[in-house]
Amino acid sequence: MFKLSRKIEYGLMTVKFLIDQKKALSTREISDHLQIPFDTTAKILQQLNQKNVVDAEKGLHGGYVLKESIESLNFFDFCDILEKDNLLRSCDQGPCELKGPCTISKPFKQLNELFVKTFSKVLVIDLLAGKKMKY
């Protein structure tokens, strides 16, 4: 089975919680309810805010709310927001101790291309709603 990083899992949990609550929630409220470390929750929300997925509302009843851009956010872009440097491994990324005897660099490149192509078709909102995917 494909394994996501904890950060992506926590990011999906955070977005799902914001969808379900339909109101501004503080980092502490999200962190406590989902039992995610506070610092990780804060980092995820900051990254999503920088990419206009959530909006940070200030004030007494402030917190984070989802923006309408969530409707068109695909899963690949969501993962890329949270794990920019660790999402896909490329044979062109720095030194590799297997470069000489490696026999899978071309298949690995194809797998990366398939990952991007497929996950770019999956909308986060559909994934979290449990919609059946046909790809």
C-alpha cells in the first residue's frame, strides 16, 4: 500500500475537520480535537495559508477557515504544499550511492510521472468526501 507522510495525513485530517466544522477554528482547537502535535498543526496551517488554501482570521473569534480554492485543489498539489522537497524522489537529486549499479532509474521516472498524472486528477474535496474514484 502507498504510504503517505504523517504531515500529509495530518494535513488531510485538518482540512477534513475544517470542512466538517464550517467555522473558524484556532490551531489549539484543531490540534486538541485531532490529537495532532500543536507545532505540527501550526506548521501545516501556515503552509496552507501561504498557498491560499486556508485563511487566517484575526480577532477574538478568529482562527483558520477554508477558502473556496479547496474546491479545485488536487491531491498532488496538496501533497506538494506540505512536502515540497520530500514528495518525489528523483535520480537527478544529489548523490545516490546506487547510481552505478541501479537498474530502476527509468521505471522509477515512469512511476513518478504516473503518480503526478493520477494524483493531479484527484480533488482533495472529493477524496475527503469519500467519493468513489475512477482513474
